[in-house]
Amino acid sequence: MIPRALKRLFHQISIGDQSYRFMFKPGPKDEAVAFDCETTGLDPRRDDIITIAAVKIRGNRILTSERFEAVIRPEARMNAEAIKVHRLREADVEAGKRIEKIMPQFLHFIGGRPLIGYYLEFDVRMIDKYLLGLLGIELPNPLIEVSNLYYERKYGDAPPGATIDLSFAAILKDLDLPMLDQHDAFNDALMTAMIYIKLRDMKERGVRIPRPRQGSAPQTVG
């Protein structure tokens, strides 16, 4: 596998449309973007994005007035499970625009800011699938995975055999944050932003998340 830093350098040189070189420049100081995609399924090779949302973060503030939301008309047919999970019907997404129209708007919104997400790798793979076709590149932005930040605060010093729960619900509960309706791209992006700010503050203050005493076998959930 080619290291991400090497890919970034190659893509900066080979980008198909030079007007998008701004993506390789650092974003405004102390700004980041939390984002989330909802999709027709879990296979980036054959499934499509149906909604995408993002919100900017500046310092310890979530800028809800600076948000991005889009409904996208997918190439793939929505299956019954996707309809149930996202509460979106085919008729709902038929009014959406094609990803080729949405992607330039999304890229200008995020710029070169770090991207924050929960299990971010999947969302990035979905975006990259389209970017490779449109510009011949993958997302060059720095990536921040909130489950990694949470792991560090709660389990970084855990003994062997500790049960590890990285589920979204567990993270929100430990951080005393509200659970909004899930599988809504903007709600997920907003909750991710709240998680990031809380965990970053805890790290800066050297605060850890307490763990209950246990003697169970090693296990990871979430």
C-alpha cells in the first residue's frame, strides 16, 4: 500500500484540474470540518452516497451557520435496508443532484481543512471513489478519527484483557453528550464535532475517561 503522504505528493503534481490545487494548501488556522456520508450500502465499489453533510469547527466552536448538506441521486438502486435505516425513499433522492454536481461544492466547502469523522475511513473511501474519476486524486486533507481520540483518553493505559467499546453510543454516553437521531448525515456530523471538541479539551487538560473495574477476557465492540 502506498503511504498516504506519498500519494498526496503525487496527486498534488498530477491533479487533473489545477483550479483545485487549493485542496493541498493548509486551511485557516485552528479550523477543521466534521463530516458524514450516508450511503446505499457498505461496499464502496458498488454503493453510492445518498446524503453528505459537513460542519465547520473553529477553535472550540461548532459553526452551525457554516454547514454543508446535500441529497444525492445515486447510480445504484437503494435496497430495502438502506431505505429503512436512512428513512429515505427512492422518490426522496430522485430530486437530488448527481454527485458530479455536488462534489465541487463539497471540496470548496472543506478546502484544505482537517477532516473529522467516526470510522472516517469508509466515508473517505466513498469520496475518493468519485474524486479519482473527477480529478484523478484522493482527498489530501489530514484525517482525524474520533474513535482513536476516545480510545486514547479511555483505553490508552488499559491493562491486557480490558473490554473495549468504541461504539458511537458509548462515546456519547461517556462524554455526556446528547444522542441525536442517527443515520442523518448532518446529525452525525454535528455529534462527531461535539465529540471532537470534548476529547480535544480533555487531552489539553490531561483528563482521562474513567474505566469500570473488570476482569473479563479481551474484547472489542463497536
